[in-house]
Amino acid sequence: MREQRRAISLSLLAIACGCVVCGNGNRARAQFLEAAGPGPTRTTLGDRRVQRYRVGVVVTAVGGPCRGIYATTPVPADWPEQEVRVVSEDFSPSVRSTRYRMLADGVKQMLISIPLLEAGEEARAVVTYELDRAAILPPVDPTSLVVPKRVDKDLRIFLQPSPYIESRHSRIVKFARDAAGEQEGWALVESLYDAVREAVTYREGELRGAARALDDGEGDCEELTCLFIAACRSQGVPARTVWVEGHCYPEFYLVDGEGSGAWYPCQAAGARAFGSMPDQLPILQKGDNFRDPDRPTKPLRYVSEFVTGSAVGGGGKPHVQYIREGA
């Protein structure tokens, strides 16, 4: 998918120049998704797919020794519909340390430290995961789901504008208001979903974002996702991006009559799927407004790989290969 490909290509270009890079068996079908509030929700998990996925970084010192190499890469994390297990780890002796951190509970990063690489030496930090990924079934009775009147602190970011998700843009606000009409809850969000799919024709191209997609009337999965999320947020519905391998789609948040809430997915681009997700692609991250401590100057809609390092004596350059692939 475009944002993921762009992030990797920028990383490779920057590290080649020696600078800092700034850019993710079946089981019973009646398992409940975890809710933000107490009690179960009506959304259930469907068929499961077990697959292996490899993530990591390979660094080679080209033309001379290199030192102080520090890299981060997003790795798969557990979600209600995805269970992650480490199968194997391939860490070279020159890799001094690896650790993990979470950004805004939406991205898990592996942090890699390589103090020194001699000329021509290669360092690997690669982890193979087993992902147990479930499809998501639609809720049995969506008519009882409503927009939360009060949003918890940790959900408020999903009501705010994000990079390329201009939820306060006047044209987007009017578009969403006209599409919603007098409808409420599930029906309101479904009206936004259908309006976005009618307003934007699928066409690959440059990254436009929500406002441009609405004006141009075209875009790919990122534009359709951005516009749907922006429309939801403008109507008080928390919404966020789900980044999967080669694709993205949105989730929206509603609560039941007792105040228990959950995230419900939909397929913005492709075959119609509202409140459900038949695809079982590896989930890389969730969210679209991240602050990375290693590049704090601006919010990130997608957390790409990051690396920094320097040559010893000015002769070497660290050459970096990022690995993110099915195993």
C-alpha cells in the first residue's frame, strides 16, 4: 500500500546518505471482541487464519566501519482479532540490545541498538511471528448502538483532525451533515459510509487526503478511509485507521444502551463490508496521529521505520534493508 511503500523508500534513501530517517486452524465463531467499557459487545469474531510474518532490519557497513546505529521498526501486536506469538529471533552478535515500546496503544515498535559495525560486516535483527487473525462478523442487533455522549480521554484523539484527515474542514463538515440527515447511531454512520463510497471513485495516485479526495472525487483506499474517518469525527463518532499489510481500512466506535463500547470495522475501498471485516491480513498498527519520541516535530499518520548512525572516520555508510513480509 502506498503509505507503507513510501515510508520504506524514504528510509532507504535517507540512510544511504548517512542522515536520520523521518518517515506497521479455525476456532469457535462466537468470541466477543474486547470492549472499552464493562461487559461484552455484540461484535463477534469469525473464521481464523494462522500465518507467519517476518519483521526486522539488516544493516551492512559499506565502504568502512559505522557506529552508533539505532533503528526502530513497527512489529505486529495483539488485538482482539489478532493474536501474536514469536516463533524465532535472528539477532547478530553485533546487535547490542533490542527492546519494545508502544506508541499511543496503537503501534508496537522494536528498538535496535548496534554500537559498531566493521567494514563489510552485516548485522541482523529479524523476528518471525505467528499471527492468528480472525475475520470480524457484523453485530447481531446494530440498531441499539449509539454515538457516545461522553468520550473517554483515551478516545478523544479519534475525534480530532489527523494528518490528511481534516475533520474540521468546512466542506467535509457539510458533506457529513448532509449525508447524516436526522439519522442516529448505526444508521448515521452507515449513511456516511455509503456517501463516501458514492462520492469517491477508486483510483490510485498521489496521496490526497480527505479534503482533496472529496474535491477531486477520486482516490484509493487511503483517501476513502481518510474521508470516512473525517466525516465520522465531524459528527462526534470516534474513528481511526487500521493499517494492514498492503492496505488500510477504518474503524468506528459506538456504545450500547449500557454504555459499553467497541470498535467496528468497514471496508472503505473494495467490496461493501460495513460493520464487518472478512479480510484476514496482518494488522500492523491502528491509529493515524502518532508522536514518535525519535521524530517529535510532527504527528505521524503512519509510523514508518527509522534509523540513524554515522561513519567511523568519514569513510563508511550504513546500508539498511527493512524486512516486512510473509514467512
